[in-house]
Amino acid sequence: MNKTYLCAFLSCVTLVLTACGSSSEDTGTTTNGVNDVSKACATRASWTRETSPKCIECIAFAKVPRCECQDEEYAGACSTQQSAKNNEPSCEGVDVCVNRCAATDCICVDSCYAGKDTCRPLGAATDGCLTATCDAYCR
């Protein structure tokens, strides 16, 4: 491998790692949507494309901090809300509980937050944001 090629290759690798290795705090979205666990669930219950690749991608990418190399409008949109929920000890086990509920069983989802008064508003912010952000891809 010649030295010029090696330098060019290493420069490209460095550029890609720098771009994707850092995240931006400003995601451009500060909405919590309906900001209510039950209302967000009711909206999601009407989705007909919740298992489509674009819907699944939206929900997954919206929850995590945006990478500078991502150009999806939803990337990182709800990462602040998700992070707050993840960092709240009283939220432990809530996602497991919610994932056991049928997608249309909003009473079950709501009951997962029973007795979790500190977690509920964080869940409402996260669920509201994800629902508002991904609705166009999932309904």
C-alpha cells in the first residue's frame, strides 16, 4: 500500500469517526406531544404501520442522541426525554411492563405507571414525544 493512499484512507476514517462519534444536544425538537401516557397510547393504538421498518427506525433513532452523520429529521428528537426517564430510579421495570401490554391496551400501559409518581411525567414526556415525532411514519 503506498503512502499517499494510506494517508488518504486514514484521513477518511478519521473524518467519518469524528462525524459519527459525536452527538449534538440540539435536536431541533422540544415537544412532548400530548405529554400523557394514556393519550399517547391511544394515538399509537390507532397506528396501522407500527411494525413497518420506517416506524421502527423512527422510534429507535428518536430515543437516542443524534449522531452528526444522521440526516433523519427524527434522529435524537426525544433523546432528552428518554434519558431523563432512563436515569430515574423509579422508572426501573416500567418499560418491561409496558412491552408486555398489547399495543391497544392503554389501561395496561397506564397501570405500569401506578405508584410511580416521579416516573409518570417522564414517561408521559417520552411517550408523547415519540408519538408526535413518529406518527407520520407509523399511522
